[in-house]
Amino acid sequence: MSSCVANIFKKSAAGEGKEFGESHLSSLDVDKVDWKSKDEKYWKSVLEPLQYEVTREAGTERAFTGKYWDEKREGTYICSNCGKHLFSSKTKYKSGTGWPSFWMPLDKSAIEEKHDSSYGMSRTEVLCSRCGAHLGHVFNDGPEPSGLRYCLNSVSLILIPKK
């Protein structure tokens, strides 16, 4: 059974993601780590099971279960794997899909996009440019000014609230 379909039977993703202070990132200088050199053993040791499945194996969390799909606090969303600053709450909007959605990344160089033809669909996958973590997908049905919808998994992100 595919990981995407298997997650339908999981109760919730909300408890899977850690806050920054509880994560492996809090004790590191995230800008000095060679994230692309980290292996499967490392990622399995620092990530929660669903977080690993989603970010390292391109899975997905169930709609309306992630901790950020309905988040309204202001702040910056970073990669839950490497701490790269990815999206601002200023570009987050309620898409009705059940996943956190944004119309623009903080900086286009923060993400990578690649064609994804899995499950018989043609989509554009969104990855963290620093560590290669799977974040979600981008679609051309978002609001202006970009017209894009970056549909992301909560477990791929950590919100750093504005102080």
C-alpha cells in the first residue's frame, strides 16, 4: 500500500511535528551543517515517524490533521528537517484543502521544484533547497498576486512565531 494511501488510516498528524525548541534543530547552528550529507539513519533518529515518511519518502499527511492547516499566528515557517526559512505567514491563506497553503515562498531559492508523476498524476513537487526534504506540491490555482498554491505538509514545517 502506498504511503499516501496508508496515511488515510492514521488518526492525526497534529502530534507528529515538534516545536523548534523540542526539535533536533535547537542545539545546532543550522547554517553550518552539511544537510545533504545526512543519511537515512540520521533522519530516522531525529524525525518523528510520520515526519520521516513525509519529508524523506515523499509521503503526505491526511488533510485537516496537521498542526498548521488552520494556523493563524504570525511568523516564519522553516523546514522541520534543516531549519531553512521557507515561507512567511503573510503569504499563508485558507485554501480549503486541509493543508497549509501559501501563495509565495520567502525567497524562490529556498525551495526546489521538480516534476512528480507519481500516482498517475502530473504535479510539481516542492522540496527544501538546503536538505532536499519533501514539503508538498505547488499548483496554479492560488490567489493573486502569484496565482500559485504551495500546498504543504505541516510535518515538513515548524512555525517560528513572531515575537
